[in-house]
Amino acid sequence: MESVKRRRYDASRRREQARLTREAIIAAARQRFLRDGYATTTIASIAADAGASADTIYKSFGGKAGLLQAMCQEALAGVGPVPAEQRSDAMQAGQSDPSRMLRGLGTLTTEVAPRIAPLLLLLSRAAETDTAVAQLRADLDVARLARMTRVAETLAGKTQLRPGLSIQEAAEIMWAYSSPELYGLLVISRGWSPDRYGEFVGESLVDALLGHDSGDGTAHDHRS
């Protein structure tokens, strides 16, 4: 019985160590990629920063493109034990007011965009010379549009969209407002805070998709 307990303890400890090592590798890779660029960064440098071996990185991620994919997945999950996508789905399902729902998406953008947008911009630059990275960026864009289409369908089930606006066009508008390029222009280039940016996105979606405010009637000023 004692040996069984010891084996269970050892297995649990190994899993925890593997999780911590993975987190350290992803954190080191994010810092290196964003600071030094994709082409310049090496697996060896990431391994040294993370206190891991290069072999571990290759076995776990398959190389730099695989690392970027894992970094993007981690970033999209947001902060906390419940992934951001699940929290977004729950908010959409539980919110009957369409304008509050759209502002809620803006609030979630405040959390997720600072984590994912810099990585997507990095992907765009690296895609110019790396076909695997180019495919990853394309796949992420397709997945984001598919998700925005589901959100647009949910929104259309709660209210009438702006006259003449189709569900697909609504999805494409949300896709544009969730783009890393917009984040890059306003936050990275112009110095907007994430909170200001998230409020801008939420209010802009209300204006673009509903054409009216069916919420609480509170005036919002996203210029400051």
C-alpha cells in the first residue's frame, strides 16, 4: 500500500513539475520573441532562460512555430482558472440586453487583447519568411472569424441588427474590431490604456451593430 501511495505521489509531482516547466518555457519564449523578434530568437536561448533543455522544448512543442501556437492558446485563455472563451459564452447566454452584451465583449477585450495582440502582430511579421507561421496566423484569423460569426448569431437572436446588416457582415465588423492591427494602432502606437481600448471597442460595436443603445441609457465617453 505504501508503494502505491508513493507511486501516486511521484506521478503527481512529475505532472506538476512538467506543468511548471511548460509555463516557464512559454513565459521565456514570449519575452524573447517580443523583445528580440522571431528570426533572431533561438530555441537554445529560450531553453537557457527557462532552465530547461532544448530537447524538452523540441519534444513538447516541435520548434519555434509550435511554441508560438502554444503561446497564442495560452494568451487566448485569459487570466484565471476559467478560459476567457467559456466566460464569454456564459456572459452572452446570460445577458438579455444586447448592448450590455457588446460592452461585455469590450470588457473581455481589456483582458485578452494585451495578451494575444502582440503575439499576432509578431506572427504577421514572422509569416513573411516562415510558411509554418504564416499558416498559423491564417488559421487563427479563420478561427476568430468563425467565433465572431457565432457571436453575431447570438446577438441576432436577442435583437434586430442595424437595418440592412447581415449576420455575416456583423461578424466581419466584430472581426475587424478584435483585430490585432487595431490594438497595435491605438494601444501600442498611440498609447491608449487597455481599459480605454476595451470601452472603445464595446461602444463602437453597439453603434455599428445596433445603431441604437438598448441598454441602460448611460452616456459613455471613451475619449478619456
